[in-house]
Amino acid sequence: MAQPSSPFSKQQLLPQEETLEVLKQKGELFIGLPKENQFQEKRICLTPDAVNAITAHGHRVLIEAGAGEGANYSDLDYTNAGAEISKDIKKVFACPIVLKVEPPTLAEISMLNPQTIVISALQIKTQNKKYFEELAKKRITAIAFEYIRDEDGKYPAVRSLSEIAGISSILVASELMATTNKGNGLMFGNISGVPPVEVVIIGAGTVGEFAARSALGLGANIKVFDNSITKLRNIQTNLNRTIYTSTIQPKNLLKALKRCDVAIGATRGQDRSPVVVSTSMVENMKKGAVIIDVSIDTGGCFESSEVTTHAKPTVEKYGVLHYGVPNIPSRYPRTSTISISNIFTPYLLKLGEDGGLEHSLRFDKGLRNGLYMYHGILTNKSVGDWFNLSYNDINFLIF
């Protein structure tokens, strides 16, 4: 007798592994990019190429007219990339996801719809309690891009902008030394028969490393100071050459500062940058020497430093030119924009793939680290401690 034919193949009848994959549904994102209105801020979060990649995946991007002009991207560039342009700022802030470089102001928070997702910098040192209270009232979910970690546990946004700041510090110094800028007339470049420019770098982190890399590339002699032996060891490994390194000892540092033509300050502290160079040390420096205090946004590591602007970047004290512009990367807004955009784009595409932020937060520990507000509930311990606000562990809210 013929066997009755089975509706299943032999393969299908064999025991299968149990699959417990959470069902992910692709979601359509609607992202708003308002124009930055903070002082000297010219960057934008997404380049036209990034917008093109996002809209090609079926998402919508609404950009405020003129938002990319500071970085030399026209509205037409964005329209051609598939974005919608609007002159109505309220319409842009009404998008379910709002993307900014600077944190939103209180006036901008008032334009947000309840339950909006805001992705921007947090800049905790410039914030106040009211900022978090207003976000909580609107049940906002907010992510600070400087707290997002990658697979290696590093902070990609901070590193990218630190790389730009480090390289910029040397480029700015070389401009300031020209006599057209009332400098001492020295030039980087290691000209045959001319002693090289002497550069002192205080701080061997990312900023210090990229300042060192640029100075060496321009033929300068460099001396790097830091109290972390590990960082000093790493900088030599990363630069792949032996350089002068020292812990921060006043005697050694003063000797180096007396001889140097350029001093770069790139130290970081918990709350404020430690003041490493006293006013009396600056008084001992050469006349016409240049100080670039990259740490000025957290108070500065030179006692004589003060905050300056891109319009009037330097002040002269004790015959030494001091440069104290807090937001050095915005001097090169196009490069900075491409750098930020490279970090944001994969995350936004992943949000769409995962079917929204809730899913991404479940699966991406690094993104979860960037979250400081979840539906109006504060989830970041350092923010809670800083402003004396109660906070909840995000792991208890999501799972």
C-alpha cells in the first residue's frame, strides 16, 4: 500500500532548535533638525550624504531652513538628499525625534511635543536643575551623545571632537605665530638649519595625542606632560616614536615652559580642569609665546587663561598670547559636522531597523549609557548627584 504523502518535508519533521527571537518590526523614523542658535555654533548633526542614507531607508527628515549654512551645506543640498525643508521652527521641534548639536534651550523645550526623543549634547557643566524639570514635565526621552559608548567601551563622539580640537590647537598656534597676527614670526616646518619650534603639551589624552601628532608632522620638538604614566606610555605607542615625556613636576614643567614657543593645555578633571600652570610660570615664558588652552570650557589649566571668542580669539598677558575659545571644533564646522554625522547615522539606521528606540535600548548597552532621561524619568546617576535629583536605574525601567 502506498504511504499517504505528508504535507511536511522530512527536514521540517526533524526536531528544530527553539527560536525565542524577539519580533522586531521596522519602524519609520521622522527626524527634525533645527538650526543651532547658540553662540558661535555652526555645526549640524547630519550631512546631506547622511540624510540621503536615512531617507533611502524610508525615513523622513525635516530640516529648518538654513540649518546647514554654517557648515556650508545649502538647503538645496538637503532637498536633493531627500529631506524636507521648513521655515517653521515649531514644525521642526514637533517631530517625534529631534536631533541637535547643542542641548535644547528652555524656549526650545517648550516647543517639543510630549514623549519626544531628543538626541543632543548634554554639556552638564552648563546646565541647571530647571532644564531637567522641564524635560520631565514633557515626559521626554533624552540621549546625550557624549555619553554614548561603542563596542570597545570608548566614547566615539568625545573622541572625534577631541581629535579635531587637538589638531586645531596646533593649526591655530601656527597662525598666531605669524607677524600678521602680531606673533613672534616663527614658523612650524623644520626648515633646514633653523632650530625647530618648541611645543609643550600638558595632558596626554586624545587632545594631547592629536596635538602631538600634528606638531611632529610639522617638524616641531615636543614635550608631553601628564601625571598618568599609562597615558604617557600610550601616547608613545600610538605615535610610534620616542618623545620627551614627563610627569607634571613644577621644576621640569617650568624649565620646558621657559624654552617653549607654544604651550597647549589639554587636561581634564572631575568637575573643573586642574590649574597646572600658575601665573608666575606664565610670566617666565618667552615674550611672543603662544598659549592654547583647550581645557578652557571646563575652567582652563593655565591660571592666566580667560574665555575668548572666535571674533576676538586672543588676549595678551605678560607678553604671552593666550587663546581661550571654548568651542574649538566649531572653527572647522564642516569637518566637525561630517565627524558627528558619521557617529549618528548608523545609530539612526539601527533605530529604524530595530523598530524604535525602545528596542535599540534593550539590545545596545552603549546607547543605553547615553540615555539620561526616559519618558521624563531621570536615569543618569552623575546628573542626579550633580543636581541633587532623584534618578532610577534604566535597567529596571526597560526590562
